[in-house]
Amino acid sequence: MGQGCPNTDHRLGSREGLLIAADPVVTQGHWINTGGSKDVVILPSSNGVPVEFTDRYFAPMQDSTDLLAAPDLLRNRYREDGYVLLRQVLDPAEVLRIRAEYFAAFPPEYFKAGTQPGEGVFSGTVPAGVPEYGVRGHPAYDFVRSPVYEAFAAQPALAEVAATLLDGDVQLIRRKVLRHYDRASGQASRAHVDRAYQVVPKGDVVTLWLPLGDCPLDGGGLVYLSGSHRQTARPADSASPVTDRPDDPRPFSHDLAWTARELGGRWLWTDFRAGDVAAHCPDLVHASLDTVTDEMRLSTDIRFQRTQAPVDPRWTVDWAADDGA
Ligand SMILES: O=C(O)CCC(=O)C(=O)O
């Protein structure tokens, strides 16, 4: 924390690069306070909508890595919480290699001078001519179809986590989503449940969210709404009244503060590192924060399903950002 750090009693407390002030002047979407003034509060945002980084809206994720050695306890934790956070399941060097493979497909002007393209550090300028994200011709479209990505997703360590959580044999679902945000995009994942996008028999699908690089909260970290998987009035069943996409009938919201007030619970966060895995069930509401770091946010979601359950046909083909699924 910088000099002049204010009272943080009712807040989440200090976090490097984040100034939290009482009686603040609110500045949206920028986490780094360069002036050290106690009169400025820096709010995270999601899709440009700020959400206070206080213990009203946020709480830390629980680390379940120690339960990897006790599968029954890990499964119980997953069923209870709807998610588990597992540190360093994958070799970070291998994750960074995958990150570098992806970013190698972009023009050099996308990257900050003095950095290696493979590090994925944003120059501030999206090169002209890069197609719309994730459609045919964009590097993300090719990447999810590449042998190197296929091999990454097929690592036995990932299937083992899924088999433990689902308590049975699993199959890797073919449609695997890649999410890449730079700080110019102003975009993040809206609050949603996976069940709204895929037909899944209860208990039969788990999503593994893999940061492809370090991903602190201000780098676009994933957040889970605590306890939301237990709700009986299902948020997945109806369109949200608070949405920036009123023409899309699927239920989600871009407003994380509203979502937490409406559904209850707090947004569970952590600073992810390359090699970490977050696993969640299809009923847990999740979203991500805006990326305000130069380091671009890159992640993938891969899903596993128990082998005996039928796979939603929309998920039996490779992902494209415009595939409508
Ligand atoms: O990576 C993210 O921001 C979340 C992605 C996600 O939840 C999804 O694709 O369903």
C-alpha cells in the first residue's frame, strides 16, 4: 500500500496496487493508484460497471489444494461449495509455453516494446486487420483447433481432477472456449451459469477454468458467487432484467454488484497463477473482472462429462466465438 493508506476496517484490506479509501472520490476501472492519495478509491469493474472491492461484495476463494491427496474430501468440498481452487496442478512452464504459442500468431505491434510477444504484454494498440475475436481468421479460432492446444487439454492431470470431482470415468468435451481480453477491450465475462449454455444432466459435468498465464484479479480474474449453486429459484431459468444485452434471452448480467445483491452471496476471488486450476459445477454463478493490466488475460475453459451421459450436440464441435452456443 502506498503512503497515506486510509482506514480499511470495513474493507477487504490492503492488496498491492489497490488503494481503498473511506469517503472516496470514486474512479472506475483503474486499480493502480499512482498518486497515493487517500481521497481516491480504485474500484474494479466488470464490463465497465464498477463493483466495490469491499467485504460486502467480495471474499477470498478457499484453497483446496491440500485435498488433492484425499479424493473423497475434495469431492465433498466441491459438492458443498460448487467449486474447488487447486494450485499448481499443471506445470507453469508448460502453461506459459501454450500462452507463448497463442500470442506468437499476432503482429508484433500488439506487444509492448521491449517484451517478448509470447509474454502477451499489451502495447495499447490493437493492430489493424486482426479479425473480430474468435471468428474464423482470428488466432483464437485456429488455436483451439491446433494439436498443441489439444494436447494441452488432454493432459491426464486434468482428467484426473474431473474424474475425482464427478466420481467416475469422464470424457473431455470437444467444444473448449478460449477467453482473451486486453485492457482496451472493456470486456469481461458476464455473470452466468454454465447450465444455461449447455444441456447437462445434474452432477455430470464439471468445468475446469485454466489461466494461461498469471491472472490476478485486476488482470481479469474469474470470480464465483458464493452459494449460488444451491439456489432453488434458479437464476438460469429466466432472462435478467439488468443486462447490457437486452436482445439476448439467455440469463446473465454485466452488473456484478446488482447480481450479488439480487442473488445474495459474495464474489469469491483469488490471484491466479499459471498452473492453477479452478473447477466449478454448472450451477455456480461466475463472471470475470475487467483486465486493466498490460499483461493480457488469456484463459481456457474445458469441460468434462461422465462418460455415460449424452453430450449436448452443440458441444461436440470446436468452439468459435460466433457459433451461437
Ligand atoms: O474466462 C472467463 O472469464 C469465464 C468464461 C466462462 O465462464 C465461459 O466461457 O462460460
